[in-house]
Amino acid sequence: MNVRRGVVIGSSVLALVGLMLCPRLSFGSDQLRAKEVIQQTCVQCHRLEGQPDSRFNLKAPDLIWAGSKYQRSWLIRWLTGKEAPLYAKGYRWDLTEVPSKHPMVTEAEANALADYFAEHNKDPRVKIGAFDLSKVTKFEAAFGGMAYKAHACLGCHVIDENGKFIGGPQSASLVAAGQRYDQDWLFRFGQNPQDYTPHSGEFLADATEPQLRAVIGFLMVQGVKDFKYYEPWTSAEFGMANVDRGKVIYKEYCSQCHGATGKGDGPAASSLLPKPAIHANIPFEKLPMEYLYNVVNHGGPAVGKSANMPYWNLTIGQQGVADVIAYLKATFKGVPDMAAAQRGGEGAVCVQPRQTAKAPDEFLTKTNPFPASAGTIQAGKELFLKTAQPVACAMCHGEKGDGKGPMGAALAPPPRNFTCGVMMKDISDGQLFWVIKSGSPGTGMMSFAGLPEEQVWQLIHYVRSLAK
Ligand code: HEC
Ligand code: HEC
Ligand code: HEC
Ligand code: HEC
């Protein structure tokens, strides 16, 4: 009896405290205030209900789904006047050429409005969790960036590329889109933009779901500092990778090109250029996991290499990729004398037979626009040894640039020996520039198309500094 009474008293005390702390009451009045602001101000230009309609029938973007579209912090900044206009030519560019100055509200009102939208303007079509931000990989975002350009998005939406705003300002700016949109809303929008903005000049891309996800991933990292990319090689599948299963996969799916013992002599190899890599010569433990994962999972072109190296994700799945990589690491340790050769630099062929294609004329005439200063060479060195993507040059060309990197021995023809002054002096800047940007067709020299021009020139200065 006593006990029960204790519980009853206890819980009513709790309820009382709860009532005192509960923001419900003030929330209620905030909601009233928000409604007032909306009815007095916002609805002069915005619609909060109704069916999607052409921009030419509207005064401002619809707020019908405002409770699902924005990240709250962005919405508060926007409403308190801390964000740049989204439509550089004005929302109604048929009526004006200038962006509008948006009405401002106080911080408290902005918060009340955000609460109001969250309560009343949810978009029922949006599936919470449809887009998992924590699974966006660096590769996916970069691929999304390419798809963004390949699908004309740049034509109508501005983005920030290395600090420069590029693209056509016809529609909403997508600069710092990752701070603005809710990812699930953005994904739903991408599935069919016309559900939101019919006949506004919007564009329907013919994108597969993986492409759409990549583009959304790309947009969601725009303006997000230190975005934490997902690293698939840290997933559970890799934790339980199995060498024996990997061995079976290698036999069934890899040996046809790379050969039963990894010598690059499978039946398909004879007519391929470049030749399948000689796995037997690669010390796989030394390869960065990111590169290894991307070339096996996403295929050659994903790392600037031959399209004859297939993408395996669909065929063998994440577990299969993990297993076959475990097999590569357990089986292939590289050429024994490579290490010695790297240390002594002995046996490095100086003048290599060079059948490299000649760069097109517009490249051949280029000269390095940057001075060969210590700073430039240092920047080139950093890229060469460590940071160049998809993989550092040193992995093939060697730490010393003598062509004896861990992956070099897998390739025919072998990587260029940059220490060979006699040979390098006859190769022009423009030629080097072209090969780095587009790769050397039919060889293992991949394209570094993603490197900004300035970095390519820094690399060229560094490469030249190696010649003896
Ligand atoms: C005088 C017309 C006008 C009024 C009043 C107005 N807005 Fe806007 N609003 C606009 C225009 C125009 C844009 C497009 C902004 C641009 O060009 O960058 C916009 C953009 C927005 C956006 C971003 C929309 C998007 O998804 O692109 C939000 C959110 C917004 N307004 C909320 C409000 C709220 C809340 C109120 C009421 C406090 C309000 N606006 C009052 C004209 C108005
Ligand atoms: C021909 C011009 C055009 C092209 C190309 C285009 N868009 Fe749009 N986009 C629009 C228009 C118009 C809207 C509707 C919003 C508005 O009225 O400006 C829109 C809306 C959007 C929005 C929502 C903006 C907002 O805040 O409401 C996103 C996100 C978007 N587009 C992404 C893309 C992507 C990704 C691509 C490439 C696959 C693309 N767009 C290609 C014109 C274009
Ligand atoms: C249809 C032929 C073919 C098949 C099958 C194939 N590969 Fe390849 N692979 C290639 C070619 C060609 C290259 C060289 C690409 C280049 O250098 O541009 C390559 C390169 C590679 C590389 C990169 C080495 C480097 O130098 O960067 C790895 C790793 C690799 N393959 C692993 C595999 C694995 C694992 C499998 C089986 C799951 C496989 N490959 C199946 C043709 C194939
Ligand atoms: C996967 C291995 C690999 C990587 C990584 C690699 N290279 Fe190469 N590179 C080669 C091979 C193989 C050749 C020889 C190609 C040929 O003979 O045409 C080569 C040739 C070259 C040449 C010679 C061009 C000529 O006309 O003779 C240059 C310059 C070059 N690479 C620069 C780089 C730079 C800079 C990087 C890093 C950003 C890099 N490479 C990364 C394999 C690689």
C-alpha cells in the first residue's frame, strides 16, 4: 500500500516538475507568433499549400514542403539575413535581372518559423533515411561530381570549384548545398524534380539510381568542411574476409586475364593493351587500400585506367571484393629483388624504349607557366610521393623517381625513369603535361584528369628536378 502511494506521489511530483520545465506552453505561443508572421508576411510571396506549379506563376519558391527541405541551421541563417541570395538573376528572371533582398525576421521568430514548418509542412513523399549520408564514399562523391557535369547540371546551377563559382545562374545556387538541404528531401527531389517544380525550366536527367545517389552525395558534401567519408574497407565484410573464398574468386573471375598464378598471362590477355597487371610482381600489402578497393570494386576507369579491367561490385558483391583482396594480399608479395633495386638504384635502365604517343599539338606547345621555385618543387614532391589521387606517382615511378615503385614491376612497358637526364631532356613540358592529364594510352600510365592544372605543373617541376 505504502509502496503504491509512494509511486503515485513520486510520479505526480515528476509530472509537476515536467510541467514547469516543459517548453510546450511557450512553444504554443511561438507557434501562434509564427503563424501570424506567415500570414502577415510570408504568404505575400510564398505558397504554403497547393499543388506544384510553374515558376512563372509564382513569386517565390514554394514553402509547401519547407518542413522537410532544409537543414534547420541553414533556415535560421536564411531567415535572419545571413545567407547570400540563391537566385543570382532573381527568382523571376523574366521580370528582373537582380537578386531580391529577402525580408528578415529575428532569431526567435526564425526558430518559431522553423518549428512551425517542421510541424505543419512536412513532405509525406519523403522517406526518412532514404539517403544514408554516413555511407557516402570519397569515390562516390567524386563520381557524382563528374555525373553532375556530364548531365548538364552545371548549365543551370552554380557550384564552388576550388574557390571559384562556376556554372549557369539560372536556377537555385548549389554552392554549399550540403549545408542547406535535408538529404532525404534532396534524394526524393532528384527522383522526379517535376513533382516539385514543373515547367520551370527544370531538367530530368536519365540517371540510374546509383548515379543519382552519387550526385546527391556530391551535393551533400558541398560546403561541408572535413566531411567524414565512408571507407568501405572498414566494413564488416572486410573484417571477415576469407582468403580461401578469395582464391576461388580469383580462379573464376580474375585468372582469365591476370593468369592462374598472377603472371598476367590469362587467355584473354594476349590481345589486351595495356596488358592485365602482373599481380605476381605487386607487393599488395604496400598498396593503399583506397586504391586497391576502387580498382577492384569500381573498375579500371574509376582510377584512370583501362576499361578492360572490369568493375566487380555487381558480380561478386562487397564480400567477394573483400575476399579477393585478402587473397591478393596473402598471395602476392612482389619481386624479391625490387627492394634491393630500389635502394641501390642499380640495374635501373636509363634510356628506356619509348613508344609513348605524341601529345596533340595544342599540348606540345605548352610551357610551364610557374617558376621552378623551391616552393613549387616541394608542392610537386608532396603530390608525387603522397597525395596525388587516385594514387601517388611513387607507387609506380618509385620514391626516387627511378621507375621502381612497388606497382611498377607489374607493368609492361615499365614506368618512366625520371632520373635519366639524357632521356628526359628531350621530352617537352607539353608532352609531360598531356601524359599526366590523359595517361599514356595502351600502357599502365593512368590519367590524372582530376588534378588541377597548377598541380600538374608543380609535378612537372618536381619530375624534372629528379633528372641526373
Ligand atoms: C517579398 C516577397 C517575399 C516575402 C515577403 C518572403 N519571401 Fe521568402 N523568398 C522570396 C524570394 C524571391 C526567394 C528566392 C530568394 C532568392 O532569390 O535568393 C525567397 C526564398 C525563401 C526561402 C528559400 C526557398 C528555397 O527553397 O529556395 C525561404 C525558406 C523563404 N524564402 C522563407 C520565407 C519566409 C519564412 C518568409 C516570411 C517570414 C518569407 N520567405 C517572406 C520572396 C519573399
Ligand atoms: C535547364 C536548366 C537545368 C538543368 C540542366 C538542371 N536544372 Fe536543376 N533546376 C532547374 C530549375 C528551373 C529548377 C526549379 C527551381 C527553380 O525554379 O529555379 C531546378 C531545381 C533543382 C534543385 C532544387 C533547388 C531548390 O532549392 O529548390 C536541385 C537540387 C537541382 N535542380 C539539381 C539539379 C541537378 C543535380 C541537375 C543535373 C542532373 C540539374 N538540376 C539540372 C533547372 C535546371
Ligand atoms: C577482362 C580482363 C580482366 C579481368 C577479368 C580482371 N582484370 Fe584486373 N586488370 C585488367 C587490366 C587490363 C588491367 C590493367 C589496367 C591498366 O593498367 O590500365 C588490370 C588491372 C588490375 C589491377 C590494378 C593493378 C595496377 O597496376 O594498378 C588490379 C588490382 C586488378 N586488375 C585486380 C583484378 C581482380 C581482383 C580481378 C578479379 C576479381 C581482375 N582484376 C579481373 C584486366 C582484367
Ligand atoms: C599505375 C602506375 C603509374 C602511376 C601511379 C603513375 N604512372 Fe606515370 N607512367 C607509368 C608507366 C607505365 C609509364 C610509361 C608509359 C609509356 O611508356 O608510355 C609512365 C610514364 C609517365 C611519364 C612519361 C611521359 C612520356 O611522354 O614519356 C610521365 C611524365 C609520368 N608517367 C608522370 C606521372 C606522374 C606525374 C604520376 C603521378 C601523378 C604518375 N606518372 C603516376 C605508370 C604510372
